Amino acid sequence: MRKDLGLYIHIPFCIQKCGYCDFLSWKGTEEEREAYVSALIKEIRSYREFAEGYKVSTVFVGGGSPSVLDPAQAERIFDEVRGTFQIEKQPEITIEANPGTITREKLDVWKQCGVNRLSMGLQSTDNDNLKMLGRIHTWEEFLEGLSMAREASFDNISADLISSIPGQTREKWEKELETLAGQKLEHISVYQLILEEGTRFYEEYAGHPELLPDEEESREIYLSTGKILKEYGFEQYEISNYAKPGRESRHNLKYWERADYLGLGLGASSMVRNIRMSNTRDIKKYLERCENPKTMRENVEFLEEARQMEEFMFLGLRKTRGVSRKEFRRNFGQDLDLVYEKALYKGFENGLLKEKKDRIFLSEEGILVSNAVLSEFLFD
């Protein structure tokens, strides 16, 4: 029987680098994009023997901005995926799309290729904020792209927002959130701004915290997010993700539930049979070694049982439904309450963890300090 598998495909190109972005991405010339697509196809093809043991249920094409590829390039990639892997009858196939690069031709080709979910990188509904963030599109262009996507019969669309950006208040944030929620999307992801070293935002704001919302303002922004989206029919199912019933990201759930997924493309990460690894981030090395992935893998680590337990907890607790005691015992043959007695006692005592029947999950207060709570589940 074939084992379930998710595929992540990385497209490292974008029109311009956003001020907050530390992802592996750059503009790239037309020649570089074509060379990369050809190499990616060779890498996909190299997995034919491996693919015989799996059935793919989710595909996620991320970046960068995969929507910068021309339709023929996207079609070639998807054709190779289907020629190499067995895809289940009702898969979730997602492509990330920058609103400034969406065309009707691209939408039609993606649809023909089996794409049934769009993840639109909006980030803000305010044009001044979009300019400040370094986005190439306007709110009006997002609406135009959304309208075209609906006309092309896409009925599962997600949009991303960034909160706690420079100059933002809770009132301004709530206005933005309600503006987006009113567009009747199926999924919304909300990520709090993190100043990553090496980005323009880090240079501009790391030494000037007074230009950013303070801790209390950010707390209020987060709390209001869940309340407002709930009013619009969204349920929070993970720390940063909200969906209409049944529209959770099946692919992202694989990450949090430690299911097998294979990363394809430059710098892409994988987790297969409790082995974590990633492809090289060196484009020259990638282009040279794409036909033999073993020669370009980095950070290869077999996860011993203790590490598997850690991941079960700190990834599983990101979901609002938390983790299952029965599932822990089924996976590890041990009692979760005994293995993590101290961490659980501390979390329950401080009101940061809650339990309901078989499940343990973060409280609302626990979500606000999730990094600290989750670190308690790491072994010394």
C-alpha cells in the first residue's frame, strides 16, 4: 500500500524583494528562470523510483512568487509532477500568487494543471502600507486578481496579512482585517511581523522599536484578530491560520502533524520517514546536481525518538485542537503525562495549557506566549 506524501515545490523568483522578507528569493533573469525550471523538472524526474511507494495528496508551490513564471513553464512543472508521482483522486494543489502578477491566462493554465487552491500574498489592504512593505501591487489589483480567480472557477482562496507593522494601531488593524474578511475568502493567514537579520526592515527598525507597535498593542491586535474573523465565519485552527469550515490547508497540516513531505527545488526542506533534510541553497550547485538529489542534500538528520517526541509536542500544539494522548501513546508506546509531567504541570498551573478529554492544547493566554510554552517540551 502506498504511503501518503505531500510535495513542496520552491520557486525562488519574485519581482522585487520585500522589506521584511528573508526567504530564499531574488528577481532572476528570464534565462535564469528557464534554467531553473529545466533543473527542477530534472530533479522531479529523478524521484520516479522513490515515488513508487507513495501517493501524493497535497502539492504546494511556494516561493518567492511562483506566479512570476510564464504559463508554459508552470505547465511543464505540473506535467512532470503528474508523470512522476501518483496523485490521489481529490488532492489539494496550491500555488502562491502575487496579486501583481496574476493574469487570466495563468489562472486558466493553473486550473488545467489541477491547481484548486490559491494562496494570495496580499499582506495589507492599505496602499500606503503596501508601498512601505515593498509590495509591487495595490489593494485594487488584489481585488482584480481575486475577481479573475473567481471567474476562473477557483473556489478555495487564501490571503496573507502581516500584523504589527510600523505605525499600526489596533484600530487601523481591525479596519484592514474587516475589509479583507468582507471579501468572502475561504482562508486567511495572519503573521506577526518579525524583524529578520539581513532584511531592510531589520536595518531600519531593529534599533527603533518605538516605530513599531509595543508588546501590549501587538497583544491586542492578536486577540482582536480571532474575534473579528470568527464573526465572519472563520475558525482558528493554528496559531496564525483561520479557515471557513473544511477549508483548512491540508498541506500545512502535514507540517504540524509530522506527516511525510518531500521538498523539491532550491533550498526546499523535506521530512520523510523521520529524516529531515534540505536541498542546497547554492544555485550553481543546484543546477549542476539536480539530477542526483543525494549529492545536494544538506542538514540531513535522522530524528531519534526523543526528537520525534519534541516535534510531536511543539508542532502539534501550534494547532488549536492541540495534541492527542492516545496518538502519543500509539506513536511512542509511552504515556504523554509521564514523559512530560513537569512541562504539563507548569503549563496547567499557569493557565497556559488546557485539556479536554483526550486532547491538550494552548489556552488563549498560552498562544500569546507560545514560544516560551513550547520550549518547555524540549528535552535538555
